Amino acid sequence: MPLRLYDYAASANCLKVRLLLAHLGREYERVPVDIFDGDTLTDEFAALNPARSTPVLELESGEHLQESNAILVYLADGTKLIPDQPFDRAQVLRWLFFEQADLVPAIGGLRFRLITGRIAPDGPATERRRAAGHDVLRLLDGHLSERDFMVAGRFSAADIGIYGYTHVAPEAGIELAPYPAVRAWIERVETQSGHLNDLEPYPPNAQAGVSRSIYDR
């Protein structure tokens, strides 16, 4: 059985996994899941992931692995994308944790809610998230002003994780112009061999009031 990736084309969490697979040159079967047309609400999908989210990686063994960054670590383990040195390896995990805890809610969550009409463009909730996005980008800009990549001076799974939601900041109304180190780093990431960015825009059925998803309960 080949690797099988259940994913959604407009999700940056799913993009991260496709990007890492591309860098590793791994072959896999891609199974599109329409998260806004009720695909994740079925009993069949719940058997793959009780949390009803994407991505889900089906392994050659038939086991299923959930959560994007757990998938990144699993696939990158033993490759050049995860350092062997324990401290550097822990730093990769540190930034992957940071991405999910701080970067995704601030930038990813704002991008999703603005584009799909789940939040007002000029409302207080938008401003709070946008301010948090700038806080995250300032932190990343300071970190990257002294290094070319996130960890150990070389491209790693940490860069893939952080890239997934950093490069879409302008879609959330957060311009990258004030963050020159972040912009230079994005350019370096995008010149790495095997890079792809096939992130698609949210389709009409993702709009609030139209979709059938875990976001509409």
C-alpha cells in the first residue's frame, strides 16, 4: 500500500505536508477531502480521524496519522530535514509547537475567517488577531535577522512548518513589508530544491452560511 494523504487544497496545514513530501521526493496518493461539503462529518472519515480535521496520512501499514506537524516529524525523521543533534532536533519541535500555538491562530485563523466571511474586516476580533499576527512576525523577524533558516543554519522541517502560514499573511491583511528578515527567509525557502506552493483559494462553498463543516456547528 502506498502512502495516502487525505487533504484539502486550500489548507496551509495540508500544504505543509505536500511540501515536505515534495522535498523528500516521496510518492503518495492524494485523496481530496472537501471539508466544507460534509466530507469530514461522515462516520467513515471519523474512523480516520475522530477530530474530523485534515490532513490525515495513511501509512503503508494501514495505520493513520493525524495532525500536520506530527505528520511532518514522522516523515522527516531520519532525513536531512530533522537534525541528528538532540538540541537542534528539540529546536525543530519547538518551532513546530510555536507554529500551531501562536502562528496558526493569529494568521491562519484570521485568513480563514476573513476570506470565508466568518469575521468582520474591521471588527475587534479581527484587530486582536491582526495584532497577534504582527507580534508573531516581529518575533520571527528578530530570530531570522541573525540566521538564514529557523534551526541549525540549514533548511529543516521547522522552516516548512513556519512557512505554511507565514507566507499567507498578506491574505489576512498583514503586510510583510515591515519584516525584511522574514521576507528574505521566505525567498530562501522558495528557492529550495523541490519547493512547491499549490495552495488553492477557498472555494465558494467555504463561505459562512453555505458550508457544512466542523466550523459550522
